[in-house]
Amino acid sequence: MIVFHYALLSAPLFAMVLLGYVLANWSEWKQQWTAWLSKLVMSVILPGLLFHTMSDLRSLPPVNARLLIAFFGGCALVFVLGRLLAAKWFELDGVSQSVFAMGGIFSNNVLLGLPMAKAALGIESVPSVALVVVFNALTLWTLVSVSIEWARHGSFTPHGLMKMMVSIVTTPLVAGILLGTAFSFSGLTMPASLEHVLTAISALAGPGALLILGMGLAHYSVRAAWRQSVAITSLKLVALPLVVWGLAIALRLPSMESKSVVLLASMSIGANVYVMSMQFDTLQGPIASSMVLSTLFAAATTPLFLAATAAYY
């Protein structure tokens, strides 16, 4: 019964993804409209939501920072597992192993995880999600970069890490989180007019993010190297949430933080992995295919994990 409840709860969210996919495949739809909408959502609407939520951080329950250990510790363990599977089953080289393994751990936390957390767990989950989002890109990009540079040259440059950190901190999403948090502890009061604007923007964030996710998926094929795609999708939708949940239990995380990190771990593969595959010129087909497959199957597996964690806690 509880699984059915969460399936009903998440169905409209995945329906929005499907709507975006259908729109992008409509003959009258222009690709530049997708680009404009994506820029609006990623640069204005989602940062606005995160700023608005974090600006009132003092009124929300405190977040246990150990959730970072559960989430990223799980990512590290599954990354190692992914590299081993890529080497043993598919005989990939070190660079391809790294991108393969990254597909198994890089969640679509912004476009899918954030709307899903708000809908399923409530506004109290947003600080936990925001904390993961702040560190997600930096931590996982660093992990794959170190892995690939080590595979290529046996070393990694601190200059490259610093450049990456600056780039990530100045992105609109992370900037929205940091500025909102700073505002919350500044003691200032949000002007009523700005509060109304941010409330309206926040209402658009979930539907907008899900629409552009579906539109983005329309550009990828599910035919390329399906065996590798199935393996990556299985790592992402099954192995990662189970490992993260196990660490959350071992760390005795509170209920909200535990549910939040397991939910984020159960999300489909993020588009950043495809960017990585393009940058390092490997596995573009399997990664694109696994993005589509993982989004499709997450519509079934995510409600299962939501129900399981709700029953446990």
C-alpha cells in the first residue's frame, strides 16, 4: 500500500518528464526553445528556489552534516565497484572505466531530485538536498578527474582542482544556495515584494526542471551498447541507494537526512556524466542510453525506495 502511495505521488513528476520528451519530439518544436527554457530554469528559476528556501534556513530543522559521509561515501564505494565491473566484464581501459563508474553514482539531483524531495518528503528536506548539491559537482568531478588523470599520467594537478572549485562555486545553483544561507544568518528581513516574487519563482521550479529534463532526454538514443547501459543503470538505481542507505543506518542518521540521501541516490543519471563522456571522448553512446533507461526505470525504483525508507523510519 505504501509503495502505491509513493508511486501515485511520483507519477505526476515523471509525467512532466514525459511531457517534456513529447514536446521536444513535436515537429513544430524548435530546439532553440529548449535551450532558452533550459537557461531560464538553470540560471534563474532553480537558483531562485534555492535562494528562497535557504534564506529562511533558521526556521527549518537543522541538518546533520554526516549525511555527506553517507552519500559521498556510498558514491566512492560504488565508483570502485563500477571500475572493477567495467574492467572485468567489459575490458575497458582506465579512462572508460572511470566514466562508466561515474554513470553509476552521478545523480540528477537538481532537475529530478529537488522536485521529488519537495513533493515526497516536504520542504524540510530541501536543506539536506541543498547540502548535497553544493558538494556534489565538486566532489564527483574531482573523483572522476583524479581517476582519469591517474589512469593517464599517474598524477593530478592542484591547479586544475582549484580552477574547478572556482567554476563550481560561481555557478548560479551553488551561488543561490550560498547567498540564501548567508542572507538567513545576516539578520535581515526579506522585503514583502521580493518574497512574493521568489514564492512565484519557486512554484515554477519543479515543473520547469522536469520539463527540461524530458526535453534533454529526447536527444539521446537507447540503442547504443545496451549491455553496458543496463550495467550502469543497475549500479545507479539499485547499488548506489542500497549502499547509501546502509551507510546512513551505520552512521545513525536522523530520519529526514536518511530519507533524503537515499532518495537522491535513487535518482536517474545526471547529464553531467554525458558531458564527462564527451570531454574525455569515451562511452558517449552507453552513457546517453543509460540516462534514458535510468530515467524510465527510476519511475518504478524510486517509489520502492521511498516506501522502504518510510517503513523503516
